[in-house]
Amino acid sequence: MSSVSNDRGVSQLAAVNSTFFHFIFVQVLALIWAFLFSGTAVKDLFEQLPKSWIGAHNLYNALYLAGSAIGYLLLVYSVLLVLAAAMAIYRLAMIKDPADTSSS
């Protein structure tokens, strides 16, 4: 398997390994983001600020929206990576051994 390479000279086994590593890395990053974003320490801090500090509250709202967007982006990207990993396995399953001379 490691001797069969694609158009760019990368072995198919290395391509599947890198696809799975990337998938796992993004999944872990999405989980860490979800755990950190679900905490309420920053929200509680901003709620303790005086209501006259409207700029701080606007900043918190903007950061909250940006954090939500990043979390959603990580979710969608990780679902797409599941499809990419499945396609990589499918490509790997279609490979024939170059040393195999039988036609079946």
C-alpha cells in the first residue's frame, strides 16, 4: 500500500493517514472551542460591569457573535472532513497491488 502513490507522488497510505489526522485535529479543536465557549465566566464578568459602559457590552456582543460563527464554521468543516475521510478510505479500497499480476 505504501508503494502506490498518487499524481503528486504521495503514497495513498500517507494521504489517508494525513486525512484522518486532520479530521481528528479539527474535531479536537471543535470540542475544545465548544467547552471554552460554553463557560460563563466571561459572561458573568461582563454582567458585573456598570450599565453605563455600553462599549464593553457592545464588545461582548460582537465577540459572542464572532465566537458563535467560529464554532459553527468548525462544525460544518468537521462534517465535511468526515466526508473527505470516507472518500479517502474508498480510494484506498480501490487500489490494486502493483505486484499482483492476476486480472481478477
